[in-house]
Amino acid sequence: MGIIGFLVFGLVVGAVARLIKPGKQNLSILATLGLGVVGSLIGGVVASALGTGSFTELNVLGAIVAIVAAVLLIGVAESVTGRKAVRR
């Protein structure tokens, strides 16, 4: 899978992760793409470490790990950016 494949798969992973994560996320489409690509990279590394195929090979285990990683990354991104506190 080439760079275009990683970007497309990363966008799909990011979109699925945003659908799975409850609540409203204040992330742009570029942030979703970036977190999805990082999630797909993590999924590829974990899947290849478990011996299910090559890093660049698309497989079910890699896709599942990628989505879980992207959901976790969205949670981290939300906590880093934080919600604005309401002043009393």
C-alpha cells in the first residue's frame, strides 16, 4: 500500500473512530486525517509484530487495532486541547 493508500485508509479509520467515540469532538478534518493515519501506522506495526503480515499489508487485525488506536488518540487530543472552563 502506497502513501495514497495510507492517507485514504487513515481518513476512513479517523472517520470510523469519530463515529465510535461518543460526544462531540472539536477536531478538524485534517486532525481526523492525521489521527487516522497515526492510528493506521500503529495498527500496521502491531499487526506485523504479531506476525499477521507485512507492515504495508491491509488485514483485519491491523484495521481493528488502527481503529482502537485512533479512538484512543482522539481521546488524548480532546484532553490535550481541553474544554474551555465555564467562568462563574
